[in-house]
Amino acid sequence: MYEMKIAAGARSEHAAATPGVDTSKDTQKTLAFHQQRVYNLLQSGKKYSAADISVALRLSDPRSCIRDLRAKGIDILDEWVPSEHGSKFKRYFIRKEADHEA
């Protein structure tokens, strides 16, 4: 199976071998643990706010994971949604038909 070795003093993103996400036929991207969890949730095709992701995955702030996933070339889309109180917030999603990562 998988053998996970954690280097002393390493940041969690670089600490262990993590499962990869195939973003194209030529490229294999590795994701940190929380990035993989956010990616798996967004793969459902549903739209989630940062608060929705926080509750579902028990993460304090998933926006940093989304930023890092985008930096790794994963096409995470967002849309602004007006709230009940006059402000607005973003919902994040991965479009199923444009999904090359899976």
C-alpha cells in the first residue's frame, strides 16, 4: 500500500508522499492532504461557499487550499452571490464538462 514518511520540520504540504491528481495525460500533480479533500468535494460539481467547505470538511479557511489548487493548475471557478443582508460572497466549483483533472 502507501507508505507515508514525514520529514522532521517539513511543512505539511511537503511532509509526505500524497496521492496525485492527473491534470493531463502528461502531468501528474501531487496535492497536500487538505488540498485533496477540498478538490474531492469540489469534484461533485456542486457549488460551495467557503463557509460550506469549512463546515463539510472542518477546515478553518479553505480559501488558501483553493488558492494553492489554482496555482497547481486546477481550474476552480467561482461566482459572486448576493447575500440576504446586502453583501456578497463567492461560491466555488469545478465544472464537470470542463473537468480534465479526474
